[in-house]
Amino acid sequence: MAELILTNATVFTGTEVLPDTTVRVSEGRIESVEPTDRNGSGDAAHTIYDLRGRWLVPGLVDLQLYGGSEQFLNGHPTAGTVRHILDTHRRNGTTTVLPTLYSTSYDVIDKAIRAVREVRAEHPLGVPGLHVEGPYVNPEKRGAHSLSYVRPPDARELNDLLTAGRDVIKILTIAPEVFTPEQLQWLQRTPFILSAGHTNATYRQATEAFDNGIPLATHLYNAMRGFESREPGTAGAILDHPTVRASIVVDGFHCDFAAVRLAHRLLGDRLFLISDAIFANPPRPALDFEDFVIRYHEGRYTNQEGKLAGSSITLLDAVRNGIRHVGLKPEEALRMASTVPAEIIGLGDQLGKIAPGYVANLVVLDEEWRCREVFAT
């Protein structure tokens, strides 16, 4: 990355909004964040951008997405697909991704691990790891996951998964109720960040899982036991728990915007955004892959059963929806898409903020919250 001076910007630092601010970048890191000096004479060693008051925000961090505009990881678990996913979403301001697999065979998981490891060597902060969603989920809450791949946890396969992916798999989405207590204890000793999802856990089962160390929940409200007055379910356990963090898909289809607003009121910074994109930018119109058959219509993907099958949005679309339809303050929506997810995967000291020493993954947004420029290492 060239030496840069980004001046006259409205900067979201990850903690506050600073108007009329200048950010200096040197050797791919943020050198300084300071008020714009309108009497300055410039700097011949730096490329200067006058942002004319536009927003300068940290690069977005998407912890769950399956594909780019044409290819998706389950269908082609190769390094080329991983690069395609990163390139597709980077054009819309997402500079860090965890490519995600939905329930599949061990062979596909193994190939995806190798593919992500290869691309991580090229872009260590662009693709820091893999999210494996399933296959150890509850068949009753499998959503669009194929029943032929959803399966009970097997000790040998879990050991193989750890051996192959201990340095690559960042997040493993599981249904805690399909595991024995001993299996869960074993998993919690692995480097994987466990997330409860595609689960039919009762309120008590889910609360016990969170109390015992599962720190995350996958796409709040979706593919989980819902809230009822006599049985608050998994969703109720998430909303009631003091520490668990939950992702949410803010596309207007996975949950009502009012439900997002209520969740944010209860969870605050423990709620974060994911795109859940199967394809995006632009969305591919159709897919027939094994028994995963989906069609795009009026903004959403559904399978042959009429079930939602991922989303067609980018993470920036989710930010925009959060601001426009949920009523979030811009800094709240941006934190949910950058600062918070970076912290979750242990990169909060390098990504998700605009501060001296941080990696200069930076995005310029206009007044309509559209991506105008991306600077990324």
C-alpha cells in the first residue's frame, strides 16, 4: 500500500466519530489520526486524498459468508474460490472474511481447510480462517442444510477435524444438544470458537451451554428454537444471557427489522452483523448443486422447500439496512460490522479500528452509505 494521507474525512474510529479529520498511512499501518490542518503544505512522499467530508471507516469483517458473485465454497473448495470470495466482498468494503461451509462431507471440509490455508498465506488478515457451520447440527433445525450431510458428532471425525484444521478453523457452529457433555468439554479445549446454531436446544439447555463456555450464537432467531412464553427457547436464552454474543442477518427477510431493534436493545455490542451471503455483488440468479437447489427472487434465495438459503447481501448492505430500517446510529451499525467481529476472532488489536498502529484496512463511504473507495493491505 502506498503512503497515504486521507484528509477532510468524517472518521469512525471504532469508538467515536471524528469530523474533519486526517488519517496518515505508512507501510500499511495507520500512522496518525488528527484534526485536519487546512494550512498544511502537503507531503510529497504521500498520496493525498481529499474525502470532502465523506465517512472513513474500518474495513468490515464478515464472519459468515459462503460465496462471491459466482462461486461458493461448498461447490468448489479451492484456493481460487476463496480468492473470489475475498475479491467479491472487498469491492463492497469487506476487507476480512471467514469463508464458510454449510453441512457437507469431511472430504470437502478438508479441501476447504487446505484452500483457506493457502490464501491465508497470501492475505493473512484478509482471510484469517474458516467458519465451519455444521454438520453436527440438529436435523429439526437444519434449515437449508442437506439432511444427507447433517450427522451426529463422531469422535474419530472430530479428531481428524482438529488435526487438519486446528490452525485454520476459527468458528465451528454446532447444536450443543446433539453432543455429549464429554464431547463438548473436549471441543472447548480445542482452538475452535464454538457457536450455537441450527439448534433445537431448550432455554435451559442453551443457557447451560453458554454458562459452560460456548461464547457465540449463529444468526439469531434463524434455525433455532424460538421464543415462547412458557419455553423461551434458544433465542430467549441468547437474549437473556449476560455474556453470549450473537450474529444476525439484517436483510429484511431473515428477521423483521423490529426484531433486530429489540435484540440490539438487549445485547448492545454483543450483537454483530454477518452477511450470510450465498452469492452477492451481484447475486447469482440460480444454483443447482447436489440436492441444494436455490433460486433468487425479489432479494432473497429460497430452496425447493421454500426455505431461506443464505442471503444475497454484502455486509455493507446489512450496515445500510441497520441504519435506515432498524434505526441504529451509524457508529453502532459500523461497530457491529467491524470492531466487534474483529474482537471475536482475536484480531481486535489489529483490525476494526482507525487508530495508530492498526492495519490500514479503510473504506470510504458516501452519504448514502455506498462504498466509494477501499484501501486494504
